[in-house]
Amino acid sequence: EKGETKVRTYSFIMGKVDTDAIITEPEEGVEYKLFLTQATLGKRFYALATTQNNENKFINTTTKPTDGVIFQVEKVDGGYKFYTMIDGAKKYVNAYLVYDEANDKYSKRLNFVDATDNVWTYEADTNAWFVNLPQGEETVKYVLGTYGDFKTFCISEATYISPSNTGITQFPANFMTKEVAESLTPDDKVDLA
């Protein structure tokens, strides 16, 4: 009826990663999987070593933990750099911005490069990894993960994520060890409630 509001509630059953399995202080020399739990879609996605199209807006994913690429970290002053091996070469996760003059705005990008200035830091209140990027005269903080119903890793302005929407509308990227990730299957079902 006109003017009537209807509310729909959804619950998902999916494999849950115990928060004890999430790595907040990764160590050099340890093999990890970069993943996110996408509650909107009821799936867990693991990062691949490919980006979508030539604009490098997103890192592609898979739901199979064994197909997700292995990541390692380098501890640097102020945080970490993340990398994987692509065709036998070390490639770093690189977040950057491209200025679109016609629309007077910045476009977010993620790709894999030989070297990067990106330094990632973890914040426990949102369970997320952040990077600061130059944006004109300023530096703006970005979060690694996804949102809405996207199946890819991307970066978003840090102002979009908060402790109250983490895991609800904003889905941060996290690390777990390769062994823990590969012990899970896409078919694991655990009630998130």
C-alpha cells in the first residue's frame, strides 16, 4: 500500500573464520592468504594475482582458498608492504589514485608492481588494513576490502568504514595463514549468528 514501509531481514549461513585466525601482525617469511568475508553475498573471497581490465580498479578473487595466491609481507617503517609472486617475480600490492580532469575527481586503483611506496597499517576497531595516499595537496586514508555486493578487492576512503558497519556493509581485507585458509572449503557452513 502507498506510504507503507516493508522491512526484509536476511541471514546468511557460511564458513566463518574465527577472529583468532585473522592475522593482525603478520610476520616476514610466513605464507598468507588475503581474504574478505562478503556477508552481502554470503561468501568468502580470496585474492588472485590479477586485476580487472587495464584500469586496475579491482583485484580479482576466487572462492576457493587453494586457488587464492600466497601473500607475504615486508615489515617497514610505520607498517607493512604486501606482495605475492607473479611469474617468478615479487609483485607488491599497490594502491594509487588517478586524477580525472574532465570530472574533477580522483579514481581509485589497485595493481601489482615491482616496487611501491604504500605502507599498510592495521586498525583493530574496524579489523581493517589502511594506506595513506597523496590526493592533490592532501593525504587521504583508504581501506582495503570491498563493499555492497562486490566480489573484488578495492580501496575506499577510510571515512566509509566504522566499527558499526564492518562486516555489515563494509568488508575489510584480512590475512590468515595459508594452512588455515586451505583447511577451509567454499562449502563450509557455520551460522554467523
